[in-house]
Amino acid sequence: MATPESIKEEPPRFDVMQLWCDYYELCKPRVVALIIFTAVVGMLLAVPGMVPLQPLIFGTLGIGLAAASAAAINQVVDQKVDADMRRTQNRPLPTGHLNNTQALIFSAVLGIASMIILVALVNLLTAFLTLLSLIGYAFVYTMYLKRATPQNIVIGGAAGAAPPVLGWTAVTGQLDPNSLLLFLIIFAWTPPHFWALAIHRAEEYAKVGIPMLPVTHGIPFTRLQVLFYTIILVAVTALPFAVKMSGWLYFSGAMLLGVIFLYYAIRMQSGKDERIPIKTFAYSIVYLMLIFALLLIDHYVPLLKQAVA
């Protein structure tokens, strides 16, 4: 009969798939996917035809790696907050699946790889602007603005609005006024997008001491700000048409999407439906993807007509 002393404890199993999933989640893949999408649209809008393969492939890779690096730093800084919020409590650091050292080394490797790729295979301007964006999100926003002011998401939104500009410069090597219109669209989109989520999670933000607008100024005031910035957003999305960067196809689609966004923002004002803020947040993600998809379709439809003719 075996005695307790004779029974050996099995060593913990090393789960490669779980480790891969943890590092993958450290990158905030859904956020990075949206960043990459808007960056690629910026690349495609920068030229009349097809983008050269080198800036398309390596620009996308470099920008994506930088975004993932910033996301990892964000999770290191916010791990205690993440542990106390339902939306984020299952992230790799709060669960203990990864530790700070692993996350920081991973972030450094991604960040360095991003800069090497962009400098060597794209251009210096894109590398510089990408570095500024990384610093803006990972350090200025995450470490300071997020805890310093209820306007954190407005000021910090500049970093999140940069990807289409980065994509544009990756192809052309220079800043273009039209690329700044793409920046403005995301910049104006960020407050109503994030404040809708903040309203839904107001109690949790108050619990962890993050001064989001619903916590510092109340939910009714934040609802008004969502409506105000949604109106600004709809106006901003008309600018590509106004400067003849895009045509009627884009404009009609953008206005329709904007009316739907305004519908959600107006419904939110009564506060009767507790699900409207999170529904608005979900729609805002679809909205941004469709706006950029419309820009892309509108850009290529004339070229297709010319090719057919």
C-alpha cells in the first residue's frame, strides 16, 4: 500500500496553447485589429491604385506590433484596476497567468521589432509617428491622463486616432491633409464611443478610482456629451466629401450611419433603457469600421469603372 511519502506530486503541466493565448490577449487583439484596419485603409487611400507590397506588408506589421506593445504596457499599469472590473478581470495579469516581467519583456520585444521594421523597411517618418503614438497611449494616457482628468479620453484620443495617418505616411513618406481628415474622424469618434461604455460601467470606474466623466460629472452630463460629440462626429465625417476626397457613395452612407448613431445618442438621454449605453458602444465599433469601409469602396469604385470602360 502506498504511503503519503511514496506518492510524488506531479509537476505542473506546461500548457503551450494557454501561454500563447495569454500573450495573444496581452496584445488586446480586437483593439489592434481595428487599428490595423484603419491603418490599411489609410494606405489604400493614399494612392490611386494598388499599394506597393513592401509598405503594405511591413507598414502593417510594424504599426500592428507597436499597437500590441502599447496594449501590453497598458495592461501592466492597469492590472490592479483590471482585477476589480468585470470586463477586464480575466486578463492574463489579473489572473496570474503572466507576471509583470514576462509582460514587459514581451512588450519591449514587440516595440523594438516594430521600430526596426519601420525604420529599415518603411520610412523614418512612419517610425517616428508610430513611436509618438506608442508613447502617447502607453505612457501619457495610461500612466498620467487616465487618472488625472475626466477629459482623459478626449486628450488621449490623439494616439488612438493616428493609425490611418501612419498608414498614409507608410506609403507616401509624407503627411497629407487628407490623412488628417481620417485622424479627425477617429478623434471625434472616440469620446462618444468610450463614454457610452463608461456610462454602462460607471459604478466600476468609481470603485477603482478612475475619474471617467460619468464618475466626476454624473451620468446625465455624460449623456449630453455623447450627443454633443456625436453631432461633431457626423459633421466631421462630411469633410472628406466637402474637400472632394470622397464622392456621393461615401457621403450618403456616412450620413445614414451618422443618423443611426444620433438615434442611439438621443435615446440615451432619457436614461430609461439601461442597455442603451452598451448598445451605443457596440454600434460605435461597427460604425467606425463601416465608415472606413465606405471610404475605401468609394475610392476604388471609380477605378473599377475606368477599368471596365
